Amino acid sequence: MRFESEALMNQSLCESCSNMREIVSGTDSCFLLCQLSQTDHRFPKYPPQPVMRCEGFETQDNDEEPG
């Protein structure tokens, strides 16, 4: 388990947001990078977890079929 509390992290909107990218450091620490932070200063680069509400939240489209 990479997170201190996996149950706490699973409550975060970031876990299911299409704007999130998981970053793993050289020491195997895990961080959630908000990609919106690259173009909009209102969003922190690494938001404190868990995030319960976010204006930039977009659901990941995991059911998309290729082609």
C-alpha cells in the first residue's frame, strides 16, 4: 500500500478525475498531480488529500472503446 490510508485516498475526487496524474518518486512515495495546475493557478499542483469538492473535476472515461 503506497498511501498511508488507502481508504482515505479512495474518498478523494482526485482518484477518479481525468485531470489527475499519479507521480511516484524515487523513494516510492506517491503523489497526485493536478494537471489543471499547469494552466490555471486556482488549482494546486499537489492538492492536499482528500479532495471532496473541486471545480475542475472531470470523471475519467474508463469505458471508452477503441476506434
